[in-house]
Amino acid sequence: MAMQQCRERSATATVACGRAARELGLRSREFELAVQLGHVRTVSAPGGRPRVTREEIERHRSGEGFPESLRNRLWAVGTAEAAQLMGVSPARFARLAKAGCFAPVRFYVNRYRAVVWHYLAADLVEFADANPELLTGRTPPGLRLELEGRDDQRARSWRARRLDQLTGRTAEPWEQAAAVAAVLSPDQLADAVPDPYERAYVSALRPDLAGIRSDSAAAREVIERVTLAVAVDEIGRHRERLALALDAARAVRPAPRPEGYAAAAPAREPGGGAREDSRPDLAAGRVLEPKPKSEREREPEREAGGRDARRGRAEAPAGLRAWLRRLRLRG
């Protein structure tokens, strides 16, 4: 009995990600990629930091071919190495990559503020085996025109891949909605999620798609161009997906909001549509109006000249983000 309890405790024990990476023989970026791709599963710990169970580490360590088998699945290559791996020229590889024939797995911004893409070697080998006619000789004219006529699909295919990773890692409906919302600009998100408390909650849960930190405003602008959808059709698909995710989340539980607040109906134009400038704007400090109080509740406020009511309304915008921050930490 004691031995069984010891094994159970060992299986559920967790270690920090840095230690897990060392025990799995992975460098930091390899470990991050392993988590993104779902090869190494993490669990949430108090404080929000992910950890890795001993059981997960032992699952890999006892696997056939460890550690080479795990590292091979995480082998990511740049354009030059990818072209060499596929046996094609860098120009041909770039044309296939821009056409969206395979999705990048990660990127970084170099010192010239250019995006450098990396691809999984396993994806490239799979594509090469399935499409040998695209690797040698002249590309058929029709296909060549189709490939060259497409806009650069690398950022778009990376976003799609990243969203699939993030939504597949959580079953929590609001977190899934937040993952989809992460590729929408603030303006698009405001249109897609008009309720400011839902929008604030989704924004608080939004994951960091790229995981890249930079002190350079120019580099951050480049990263934003990669992470945010820009094409009308892509934005439309993500908004449809977000609407479905929000419906599923609302069916489970509503977005949290302070007690005493209810959604205020937006002002209407004479033609029946909502005025654009009447939408509640969390960033500008406008929040939902409080629910009407009963006569008994309003009597002390009238006697005090309404000072308490005015003070309560003035404090709500300033405290809203702090409230959301505390809510997220508790979750």
C-alpha cells in the first residue's frame, strides 16, 4: 500500500519547465516548440506557470530512440537548410513556401527587421515524398502561374497552425474563444465582441501567439503584422469561428462582471442601427451602466445629495482592469 502511494505521488509530482527541458535533453527553444506542438504536455500550477509531470518526462525517457527520436520531431530549419533538405534551389523552395504548400512552425525578426521563418523538417520530408513532381524539372505552366499569383501565405498558414495548437491544448470554452480572438486587431475585436465585459475577459485570456519580446517598436510592429489577420476573407473566417466559440462559452457560463452591472443597450440611429460611437469602449473608460436601484436603495442617496452614487460610477472604470487582473490570477 505504501509503495503504491509512493508511485502515485511520483507520477503526479511536477517539475519546472527548465528542469524538464534539461532532463529531456532539449534546448530552451526546442522545449518551447515541443510544448507548442503538443509533444510535451504541461499542467497548470498555482500562479499560472506551466509545469511538467514526472510521468510525462518518464514517458519520453522510456520511449524507443530517446532522446534522438524526440529531437528529430522538433528539428526546425531555415530556408537554406530546408532547400538543401528537399534537394531544391532556395528560389524554388521560397516559391513553394510563399504559396502555402507547407506551414512555418515559428519565426523571429532579425536585426534588419525582416521575418525569418523556420519549418519542421518532418513536414518538408512529408511534402517532398508526396509531391516529387514539384521538386525537379520545370513547374507546369498552369501550376506555376497559380503559385506565383498567390499572395505570400506564410504568415497566414503560421497563424492557422498556431490557432489549431492553442485551441487544441484547452477544453475551456472562454480560453478557446480568446485564442481565436488573438489574431484579430482591437478594432475587429470590438466589432466582433460588442459587450465590453466579454471583450475585456477575452482580452485578459488572450495567449501570446509569437512569444517574442522586443524593446524595439519597429520590431513589435513587424511581429504584429505576422500575428494579426489582414485579408478580408481570413478575418471573416476567424470572426465566424469566434462567434461560434463565444456561443459555446456563454452556454457554459457568462463572462464575469462586477455585481450590480448589466449590459446597456446601445443608442440607435433613426434607421434602427446602432451608432458606431455609442458602443461601450473599455479602453476609453466607459463601462456598462449599473442596474436601476429600488426606491428604498435610492433614498439614502437622495438624502446625501447623490454623492455616493456619483463616486461609485467614477471609480468603476479605474478599477475595472484591476478587477479583471485579480480575477485572472484567481483562475
